[in-house]
Amino acid sequence: AIDNGGNQALVYSADMSNREQAWVAMEAALRQAFEQDQFQMYYQPQFDVTGNQLIGMEALIRWQQADGQFISPAEFIPVAEQTGMIVNMGQWILKVACEQAAHLYQSGLRDFVMAVNISARQFQHPKFLETVARIIDESQIDPAYIELEITESTIMQNIEHCIEILQQLKSLGLALAVDDFGTGYSSLSYLKRFPIDKLKIDQSFVRNLGSDKSDLAIVRAIIDLAHNLDLAVIAEGVETEQQRAMLEANRCEQIQGYLISKPMPAAQAVSFVNEKLKR
Ligand code: C2E
Ligand code: CA
Ligand code: CA
Ligand code: CA
């Protein structure tokens, strides 16, 4: 790096300015959206690999602007993360998802998890544990029904501290899944020290399962790793019967993806569950 007396901005200002301006605008829009209740949680079912049994739902945030247009979380979550807004937003997400889980429980659903995404910044916040404990308590859901999805790259930062936080989350009774597994740089020797329950195979490996031999090899390796560590394993982004069948043949036990259902609004998720319970 060029030494300019500590003024990094000087070096980057020319190419950062456009991006920075876009982020500042996005941040303002996010704050306003929050005040105007433009955020909503959607829920995507998770199934056992045969597709017969509903085993959970993943809560996914949606932002619908006043004109009806949706902005992808892949666009705004990184901004919320960078600006720190994700801390408040994440509390709201967890609260809404816990309430939805309590609602599904009251409808008669059992043996399921409500999976909630936790961003790195949220996870690293000093009050994270306290906040999670309070929200779980207030929603009166058995914490065993809540699964926190933490990405592989999040848990690989500051490993010792991370293990401690995960242990405390486990002692609160929560389930823990490692999201986007295979995309980070897990040290396998550390992995066995994490008190986790599940690995979630990233959809980038599932997408070309039928055509790409190395993706198949990676998926197999993750499934075997999970089983050897006594962890459950779920594949995300399952869109075709061929992908599902290959996952089943390789003993992956859980799937999530458009093949079974897209994420849907709360009311529709409740009807979906009620339909399942009737059968
Ligand atoms: P993710 O946690 O890896 O979530 C999986 C994404 O894959 C979701 O996109 C989901 O809608 C999409 N998906 C599910 N099944 C399929 C499929 O069969 N095919 C394809 N192509 N995609 C599928 P979404 O909802 O747009 O979210 C994108 C990312 O934004 C998430 O990736 C996550 O990193 C972040 N995100 C979304 N909601 C939340 C949230 O509530 N909190 C946090 N911290 N991050 C969130
Ligand atoms: Ca996720
Ligand atoms: Ca994922
Ligand atoms: Ca992802």
C-alpha cells in the first residue's frame, strides 16, 4: 500500500466515490423503509431429501418499495451490514421469525426448526447473546425450534471467541447451522470444536450437480464430513429432480429449494403448513 500519512481515502477516492455515494443513498433509503414498514419476512420450507416431510423453514427478509418493486437482500443486506443497521434490523428479523415459529407451533407443527440468518456484524455485537436470549424469552418459543444460520466466513473470524459465543447459544437451547458451507476457508481441525448441529451446502455447488464432476465431488465430501462429525446436512438451491435424486443417492438428508417451494409470505407459509398437517 502507498503511504500517504494514513489518509487511505486519498488513494481510493477516485474509484470509490460512485460506490460510496450509492451506499449513502441506499443507507438513507433503508432507514426510511424501516420507518415505513416496507420490510417483510418470507419463509421457505425445508424438507427431508425424499420431499415428504417438512422439517423446517428459513426466514428470508424482503424489501418491497412503495411502487411495489422488490429490492434483493443480496443488495441491501451488505449495506445494512456495513453501516451497522443490521444490528437493529437483525433484532426485528429474529423477533418476527420467533413469533412466526410460535404461531406454527400453535397450529400443531412439531419437529421443525425456524432457521434465521445472522450476519457477521450482528453475531460479533457485544450484546448479541443478551438480545437473542431476550427475544426468545419474549416470544415464548422453545429455543430448540430456532436455528441460527451463521455463515462459514463469520465463524472462521476470531475462532476462539466464536466458539465461546456458539457454546453460549447452545446452552440457551438453540440449534446452530453453518450457512454457505464450502465457500469459506474452514479449517477442518477447528470445525470439530464448533458446537454446531448442521452444515448447509452452498447452492453454488448444487446448481451444476448433474454436469460438473468437481461440484459432485465437493458435495460428497461435505456430506461425508458432516456425517463423520455427527452433523446433519442440508443442501440449498435444489431446483431439479435430478439434483434431489443425486443428493439422496449420496445420503444428504435434507433439501431446500424451488423444486419444493419458493419463499412465501407469512400467511401463505401458515396455509402451507396447515395443508401438510391435514394429510
Ligand atoms: P442465503 O442465506 O444463502 O439464502 C438462500 C438464498 O437462495 C435466498 O435468496 C433464497 O430465496 C434463494 N433460494 C432458495 N431456493 C433457491 C433455489 O432453488 N434456486 C435459487 N436460485 N435460489 C434459491 P434471498 O432471499 O434473495 O437472500 C439472499 C441472501 O441475502 C441470503 O443468502 C442471505 O445471505 C441474505 N439474507 C436474506 N434474508 C436475510 C435475513 O433475514 N438476515 C440476514 N442477515 N441475511 C439475509
Ligand atoms: Ca441462509
Ligand atoms: Ca446459504
Ligand atoms: Ca448465500
